[in-house]
Amino acid sequence: MNKTDLIAKVATVVGTQKMAKEAVDCVLDAITKAMADSDTVQIAGFGSFKVSERKARTGRNPQSGASINIPARKVPKFIAGKALKDAVN
């Protein structure tokens, strides 16, 4: 399922494609802005979106074998909630 499919599913509940698109965009923007501020977003029964930090490390270029420095960075993570795990299994 992609974003267009999600909007179509939401439209069956809210009524129109336009309202569904606005709702989906609003939710995604809110999650994105919260994570940009390093906040955790917890949705009961679904899961948590959080920001994790990776340390700087040394890696290898697979083509040349040369060592390269990989800088520290923040990465988004999703942790599925119990209800979501149960629904999948």
C-alpha cells in the first residue's frame, strides 16, 4: 500500500478524496515535525516513532576497499505496538 492507496481507504470513511488527503498529510506532517524536534510519537495500539542516534564510525568503500569515515547522525525508528504485532501474526 502506498500513500495514494491509504488516501483512498481514508476517503471511504471521511467522504472525499480531498478531505482524506488533508487528513493523511496532516498526520504525517505532525509526526515528521515531532521527530525533527527529537520527540517520540506514541500511538496506542499501533506503535512508537522515535529518533535514534548513530555514533560516528569507520567503514569501507566496497569498490576500492579504502577506509572512509562515516559521521554521526540521527535516524528515525519505528517500534510496533503489541496490538499491531498481534494483528500481523
